[in-house]
Amino acid sequence: MAIFHIELCGMMTQNCVLFTMIAEQAKKYKITVLGNCCTSVSPVIHAVALKGLSRITNVI
């Protein structure tokens, strides 16, 4: 079974989620970030990270 689409979530939106999204290996997949399933040390940092991610992928 081939995988073409990944729904991504995790802790530390500005670090782990962002760097997983921009990793070279991720480029072969369509990735959607599940914003409500991610978190960070503060709501502001989380919001800024999601805003940045929305420029390069779908964030829901």
C-alpha cells in the first residue's frame, strides 16, 4: 500500500512539527497539519508557527 498523504501533528509546533514538515523526506508527500492537534509552550508561539506553516502546506 502506497502512502501519498500524511496528516501531521505533535508537540512544539515551532520545532518538531515545522522541521518534520520541511524535512527533505517529507517533500514526496502531500502533508496536512492538524492545527488543533498541535501545541507549543504558549498560544502565541503556536499561532505564529501555524501561520508560517500555512504558507507552505494546508493547515486545518
